[in-house]
Amino acid sequence: MGFLLEIVRIVLLMILFGAALSAMLHQVYALLGFDSVNGWLLGLAIYLWVFLLFRNKWQFAGWYKGRGREKLPRPLTVTLIVCSIVLAVLAPFVV
């Protein structure tokens, strides 16, 4: 039962946090004067941020207490953060 609750929690976190972050970034791009944004690049950047938050923070606060619960290695975390920032910066330019 804990596993199913954890899956529901992950999906809800991804949907809610992803939608909020997407809306916020679209507002920032609009304030900067960009009319359109590449949704695929922005979506991938947001997915990477949510993935990093889950693997390094949120997974330790859930219902699932099984195996495989460990943080990502620091070099991988930094690499994914840099990639997501690059994707978010490129999103308004690659339309």
C-alpha cells in the first residue's frame, strides 16, 4: 500500500510543482519581452528540476521506506542543474 501511495504522491508533486514552475517561468519570460517559448525545452528543464528535488529531498519524506533510497552523487546533481538551467535559458530563443 505504501508503494501505491508513493506513486500517487510523486505524480501529484510532478503535476502541481511542474505546473506552478511552468507558469512562473512563462511570466518571467513575458516580463523579459519574449512572446513564445519552446515548450519542450522548458518542460525538460522543469522535469530535471523536479527529478532532482525528488531524488535529493522529497523521497525521504514519503511513505515508501524500502530499498534504493539514496541521494544522487554531487557531480551528477551539479551536471543536471547546469543542464536544466541551460535548457531554461535557451527555451525562449529556440522557437
